[in-house]
Amino acid sequence: MKAAMLIGPGRFEVREVPDPVITQPNDVLIQIDYTGICGSDLHYFRTGKIGDQYVTFPFVMGHECTGLVRDTGRGVQDLHQGEHVIVDPAVSCNGCDQCRSGRMHTCRNLKFLGCPDQLSGGLAEYLVMPRSSCYCLPATLSLKTAVFAEPVSIALYAWQFLNKADVREIGILGVGPIGLSVLLTARDRPSVRAYVTDKVNDRLQMSKTLGAVWTANPDQVDIVSEAGVELDAVFECCGQEEALHHAVNLLKPGGHLVIVGIPEQDDIRLDPHTLRRKEIRIDNVRRQNRCMKAAIQFCAEHHSQFQALLTHTFPLNDVQQAFDIAESYQDGVIKSVISVR
């Protein structure tokens, strides 16, 4: 089969590699149709690492995958050839203390699709995953649009940190696909008003279309003074230290900072005195936990809006161009997908 191999920082080659095979009774062989480009993929593309996770080249990335079931292990009775599925990229062990306590996303033995030294990714024609990672798609959700279910699952999980809070004014700092997913899921909360920042003006314009009450580019204005409001909660979705400082200053006393973005640097600094005086609560989002079904349903219900966010589609052979454009925010890109089949 063909697979897009990251052979070094910023460099892809499409190569022939062995087909994956079913080895376990609960395995599912999937022919991949679409794989989305995620912000974490761009980290690996730019630098070859995230934190202490280093890529060993060549490597197959990609974890936002949809496709067709082509075969199953003998233990799979409720999934059949030809069914459309989306892949949950996280494979938990179901036996450690974290799994037993319901924290499947912080499993001690977690294996994640397209993650170094864990699982080879979805930028390939075929993939084998356990049945527990395969979710059937409703007829109202296309294979292409369904790549958004994984980032939406992260947004839905991030909202769970605020379930018991009286939240009316929120900030979303960074509106790539996950930040926009947070914004879209905010629309199901009628009392919430969203204040949005990003350094890409096309994304700010899209945010206005999707209901943001205020948008600003931090490269162009002082967003803390220009916002003119103290926020109940801020979702930091870009992984920038500057955005974390903005978040702390935008929040009201007792406010809630939800960190969703992944920084490229290994250390970040926050002002401990402002955090203490305001008694800011901080939560870190580790991907998602048991939110995929709800995310699929949400994407199906808002199909046309997610279609509008899918700005670019590339064939597998053009994966280099796809990542170059996504990495440099060219051509009004919001969400790029690779058409594998």
C-alpha cells in the first residue's frame, strides 16, 4: 500500500509499505478515505517532536481518519464490510488504575495513532485498529466531514471542566480547527458570548460568521484593553505563551483557564502573583475522554457548518504541499484533509 512518510522535519515522501494485517480477534481492517491534518501533526512536521516525544524517521503521521471496513477479526460480530467508520485514535489498555477509574485518556499504557513509538498513523491506504476504536457514521454525516469529529470531541471534553460553572463570557484564543470547534459547541449554550483572538484574519472572519461577538488580532491590537470585558473562562487553543498571559489578564477574579493548545517549547512562564490574587483555576485538556459518540452526533447535526471549515483537500501524493500550506497558513486554509483513496 501507499503511505506518506515523514522522512525529516518538513519533508515527506510517499512510499510503498507492507499492508497491515489482522492479528487479533477484535481487529478491524479499514480502507482509509480521508485523514485530517491536526495541529499536533504540524508540530511533528516542523520540529520532529512534541515535548519528549521524538519522531524516529521515517514515520507515518495522522490520527483524524475515516474510511470503509474491509475485513474484521473473528471476534467482531457487529461491524461489517463496507460500513463507514471514524477512528478514535486512542487505544487504552482497560486494565491500569487510570482506565479502571474512567480516565481512559490518561491510560498508563496508552497507544495513540500517529504518535512516535506508539501506533503508525492514518496517512496510509489501510489501517488496522481494534473494534473499540471504530465508530459507525450516521447516514447524514459524510466520510470527509466526519474528520472533524475528533477535534470536536476535544472541544466537548474541554467544556466538561466548566459544567458546574456559571459561564457567560468566554474567550477562545486561537481559532484553528479545535478553537472553532469550541466556538461551535458554545452555540449550544445560548447565554454564552464568545470573544475570539487569532493572528490569522481569515480565521477571525470565520469566527464572526460562526457567532463570535468580538474578534481581534493580537499582532494588531492590545486585546486585553480592547476587549473591554472580564471573562468567566478562557480556552487557550493555540499553544502560545503569549496567549496564556493574555488569558490570565482577560479573566475576572475566580475565572477559569482551560489549556487546550500544545506549546512547542518545553517550558512556559505564568505570572504567579496575578494567578494567586485573582485565584485563577487552571485545567489542562488531555485530548478527550469518552466524547466521540457525542462529537459524531454534533457533527451530523451541524454538517453544513463543518463543511464550510473544510477549506482544502489534497490527494495523498500531494501531502507535501498540503502540509506546507497548513503550516504557513497560506491560501485562507482552516482545515485541510488528505484524500487517501
